[in-house]
Amino acid sequence: MRNQQRTPAQLSRRQFLQAGAATLGTAAFATATPARSTSRSRYNCIVLFLTGGPSHLETFDPKPDAPEEIRGPFRPIRTKVPGLLFSEHLPRLAERADRFAVVRSVFHRLSAIHETGQQLLQTGRVSRPGVEYPSVSAILSQWENHSPMRPRTALLPGPLGNTGVMISHGQGAGFLGSSREPWSPPPSHCRGLLRREPDALRERYGQHRFGQLCLLARRMIEDGFRMVTVNMFDTVFNEITWDCHADGGCLASDFDDYKNVLCPMLDQTLSALLDDLASRGLLQQTLVVAMGEFGRTPVINPRGGRDHWPEVWSILLAGGPIPGGVVLGSSDKHGCEPRHDPIPAADVAATILHALGVEPHLQLREPGGAHVPAMAADPIRQLLG
């Protein structure tokens, strides 16, 4: 049975600012001088974190020629990129495949729990006893010396809650201290920002929490935020998420949930976000990443679902420095492991940090005094040129 953990309390703006002001001195853990300017390309970033771990075979890497117990119940469809197939339940993204890159060979070989992938994708490392590593957004805040009185990174609607194990999810400031935590706005603040958007646009994003939070993320980027992370769900329990074990009841989702809720929700909202950013001239300035913490088992389990599988999975990247219509890497014929261009999960975090313009020489000092590079991984050069 999975371990339980208490959902972190969401801070109000006043509590956030009070905590930040009280711990401003914790920046002494960083030894590099924050940059006032840099000649490197500097993009903003929106991360859509697809909590639970979408099945690559039911989304961006279908295997129509595999045996039935592997290929699953969905048909593949063609996309705007010749030879690239998606699940039949992602038609809008299929029509926009020339706007983004698909990486089909992300992997890690550590423990197959949600939190391992969450940490690797967002910090580039896995925490150890006594040391919780800072997220990309916290490193960015440290590098640019953001004031707690005017946060420039955000986490919507708030930090991840229970995903099974009581360890870091990789979304906080870690040893950099609370002055570098991303800001989570109170619900009243969210409602105020959404009232500034036309009803027709809100409808295009989807009248559900995920859609409206993605619209808010676009609004925040437009208003000067540098990085906004949207958690599609804040837990993998008691609601439909990408965690499709098919355990029954409220324990996990199944393929019907993928068909009726999850794929249509992602398809509508991500497509609307890309269209909206492009229409405002913001897409070329904003890296958009849609990713979950792992893939799902190639063989369907006895209950008719798929379990955790960090051996290979797919993510999408668009905007900023990312070329459109690109497929990087591949999995083998049954979606078991990378076949070409394996991409370590930690390299995704390094890619985001690079796109944000943080210099690779930035050094951080751990609580024990050791100096470590801000990122112990490499950007995905095949996508960055």
C-alpha cells in the first residue's frame, strides 16, 4: 500500500512575503554573484506538469504494430509532421505538431516512484537525507536575485501534495531557503486575473481548473513573470489523473478516463495555450514544456491499466529556442526503452535552466558546505542548436 503524506499548506501572499523577508539571508548558500545582465539568450518558461505520469503509448508514442496487450485500445492518427503518429484522442495537438518538438526517449533508471521523476525533471538531481536540491525556478530566482516583495516565479495552483512517498517533489527552493520559493497566488488573486480575459478565450482554454490555470500562466508571463509551473493535478489520489493503474474506485484512473477526460483536456488546453501565445507574439519568447514524471508499463496489467515505467517516456517542448516539427529520439518497437538518442530526465531540467539564461558556471553551496554546480546535467543540445 502506498505511503501517505500530508498536503503542504498553500501560503497566502502575506505569509509568503513574511516568510521570504525573514529568510532573505539564506541566500548565503549561493556563492556566485547574481547576474544583472547576460549576453546569453533568455526566454521565459511555462511548465505544464502532467501529474501521475501519462502513458506514452496512449499519447505521443503509439505502437500500432505491437501485440494487443502492448498497443492498447486506442488507434493512432497522423499528425502535421509526416510519419509522426499520436493517439486518436489528441487531434488538436496532431494538427499543431509542426509547432513543437516531441522527445520520445526520456528515461531514468532509479526508483520507479512518482517523486524520483518529479525531482529529476525539475531539479536535475535526486535529494538525499539532509539535502533537498532547489528547483529550476528557485535557481533562476537566485541567479536574478528576485525580491520576495516582487516574485517572478510561480507555482499554480500550489505545491504538489500526496503522490505516494513523503519526500521532495522537486518544486521548491530546497537549501536556497524560502525567499527563493515560487509564489502560489491565493484563489482570490487568480479569480481577479481571469476576469480580465474574454469569455470566449476562457472557453477555448477549457472551463476546468487546468484550462483556467494555463490561461492564468499566460497572463502572468505577459505581466512579467519569468517562469510559471502549472500542476495539472495536485495528487494522484481520489481524483482522475494520469496514474492509470486501473485499480478501481478512487485509487487510480483507467483508459476510459484517458479517452473521456485526460487526453481531451490536455489536447484542448495545450493547443489553446500555444495558439494564444503565438497570436500575441509571445511563443518565440516563451519555452513551453509539457511533461509527466515517467511513462507507463508497455504490457497492460491484469486490471486493464498500466503501471509506473521510468525506462522511457515522451515529453513535448515548444516555443523559445525549440524548433517545431521535430521528433527527437525513439523508443523500441514495444515502448520498453530508448532505441535512439536516450535523454536522461535530468537533462530536461538543464534544458529549461539553459533556456532561462542562467549561466552554467553558477555554483551553489550545500548546507554542509560543499560547492556544487547549479545543474549536474547537460542541456539537450539537439534541440537548442
